Amino acid sequence: MTFTRYPMLCLAAAIVTALVLPGITAAQTYPNRPLRIIVPFPPGSGSDTVSRILGNKLAEQLGQSVIVDTRPGASGIIAVEIAKTAPPDGHTLLMAGFATFALLPALKPKLPYDTDKDFVALSRVASGAFVVAVHPSLGVGTVADLVKLAKARPGQLNYGSSGNGSVQHLGGEMFNVLAGVKTVHVPYKGAVLALNDLIAGQLQYVVATPVIVMPHAKTARIKVIATTGAKGDPLLPAMPTVADVVPGFEITTWNGVAVPAKTPAVIVKQLHAEIVKALQTPELQDLLAKQGVTPHAESAAEFTAFIKTERGRIARVGRQAGIALD
């Protein structure tokens, strides 16, 4: 009986070794060539800039160059598909964000990827609030003023966004739903174009990133009345939030790193540790602050839970506002 069991024990040991050894070997040699961060948006975008800031620090820590590969198109879907089919060896990273991992999965019925099954979410990298800016001629100084005016003039106030289904569009519709008002969405081919029309008085308000808004606010051509996070933004601590007046309102921008599913656990752990280490450096924190965002290191479990919460929240707002992306 002992002799009969012995070959079976050897076979079991061989199977375990075959399963574990590749991961151990991969970890010992990782990384053995340049890393690539795939970005779903064009050069110069916020995601691109954050990727370059993180990539430079990871290159310094890992001793390998990090290439930022921008693949814009189809609202970010093209880039996600490229990352999804990349070899799961830790050398291809995806700069996942609000649009690709929360907004699209919540509002678009059919996607060629599943964030839960096709990727391992490592950590958020950076997050930040938007700001609500109004034209001075509106005579609005607070969110309460804006709500009061919108209720008095239903359907007469316009807000601009960077396009249908954009974060800014969602922010405007969330304001309509939660504040119980009706303002009209005007889509543009970019947030800067919407901001230009706000400055010209063609729009009444916008929800946009502080980086493009605050320089104009300093010249008094527009007025910033609030930030859009659930709590005050650390980069604009004196600014009230929309949620102070409209409970439940929250629209933020965030980016995080994900890798293809089946990436060995030992590499996932190592890469996560390097990302957290990079985010803790004052140099990287300062560079991110200049982009209007703050570092946000977290565990893989926390990031995964956050993505699911964001997706559910956006889906609810989408249903209430009647937003659906074909």
C-alpha cells in the first residue's frame, strides 16, 4: 500500500512544482525588459500626464525603462482591449480610470471587456475633484444660489461638457437629479471648448478640472463656486463642496493601475509594492499636485471594492437621468 501511494505523492508534488515554479521564476527575473503603460486617452491628457509621472518613478525604482503608450479611441475601449490581450507577465500595465472602469461599464450595455474578470486592479494612483464654475453675469456666488436660480428658471440654464457620456456630462445630470432642477446639456468636443464658451457667456456653468479652470478664475472671467468631491479637496481646502448643499453629489476623476488577469500573484504583489512606494515619495506627490490631483495608494482589495462602488453609483444616476451609451 505504501508503494502504491508513493508514485501518486510524487505526481502530486510534481504538479504543485509545475504550477508554483513558473511564478517563482518570473518573480526572480522580473522585470527583465521595459514596462509599458497603456493609456486610453491622447498625449497631454490627465491620464497621460499621471502615467508619465508614475512611469518615471517606477523606471528609477525597477531599473527598467517605462514606456507610456497612448491609445485613444472609442472612449478608451481600444486601449483596454489591447491591455486585456497583452501577455500577463507584469510588463504591460493599464492606466485604468473613472471612464473605462466605472462610467462605461455602468452605462454601456455591451463592452468587449469585463473589468472584474479580465484584469487585476492594483491601486489607485491619483484622484481629484472637479470644480463648478459659473459666468459672473449669472449673479451666482454659491451652490445654493445656483440651485435657487435653476429652480426659478427651469430649462433655461445651460452647462457644457466634453461630450455625451463624459464625466462632465454625468456631473451635470447628477446635479439635475439630486438638486431637483432642470439644466440643459450642451456637448462639445473637449472641455476646453466648453470653458471658452463659458468665458464668452454662451454657457451658464461647467463642471471641469481645476487645472483648466483656475487660471481663468484668477482673472475674474469666471467664478468657481464649489468642488465636486464628497469631502473638501485637499488642494482647494477653502472651497465648499456641492455636496454641502446637494447631499450625495460626488464626481471625481481618478486613475489607477491594472494588469491583465492571470498575471502571477508574486509579480502582482511586487508591482503593487513598487507603486505604493512611488506614491509615498514627496517628489511624486508634488508633481501630482501640480496636475490638480493627490496620490491615493491602497490595497488591491480596496481598489477593487472602490471600482465596484463607483460603478454601482454611476449606474443609479444614469438610470435616474436617462443616460445610456449605445
